[in-house]
Amino acid sequence: LTGFRMVVPHLDGRKLVIKSKPGEILKPQKGGLTLKAVEGAGMPIHQDPFKFGNLFLVLAVKFPEALDPTAMGELRRLLGAPEHPSQDEDEGDEDAELQDIDPFESSKTGVKVGGEAYDEDEGDGSGGAACQQQ
């Protein structure tokens, strides 16, 4: 209810500091889970290593159905606001912004059919090294 902040180690060695937007309340979907994403922080796109997909986070969220606005300050005092900075953070860590991204739509954007970047140079096939029998 009062936000969150966490450090996620990335496969490439970076640490992403992921935090909720100020005032945003994460609402659980089916099964008490919420899907959020960090745009461009996922795995490299197949056949295009300079573009990256989205990093999806599945968050387990439990909270009451309604909250009295006057209780928000008291809850922050009792529960504590997100730490700033987190003990897991280092000087060179990268801040990352969460977004609502549909994973199915996300998988369709920027996908190239054929992978032209890695196709062999077209030609008549007569160039290049060849093995000769002796």
C-alpha cells in the first residue's frame, strides 16, 4: 500500500533498482498476482542483439479491498515507507521504471521475420574459401 523498492540482479551483471510509482497501488489480479514489466530490460531479441525485450515481474500482492485516505499516513508510519536507498543498492546501479505491458502484445512488437542482420551475404556462391582435394 505504501509502495515498494527492490534490487533485481540482471543476467548481464547490472543491478536494476525497481520501485513502484509514487501513489500507485498494485492491485492483485487472478490468484493474488500482479504482472508488471521494465521495458527494454529483458533478454536480447533473437537475431538482433542490440535490442532487448521486456523484463516481466510477477508480484504477489495482498491488501484489503478498500482503504480510508486518512489512514494512509498512519499506515506509512506503522509499516514504514520503502527504504531509500536500499541496502542492496550500489553507486553504479541503474534505476528502472515499472510499466503495465501486455506480454502477448509485447512479444509481437519489433519481431522481424527472417533475421536479415545475420543472413549470409548473397552472391553466386563462387567467393570465399573452399577445400580442395589432393
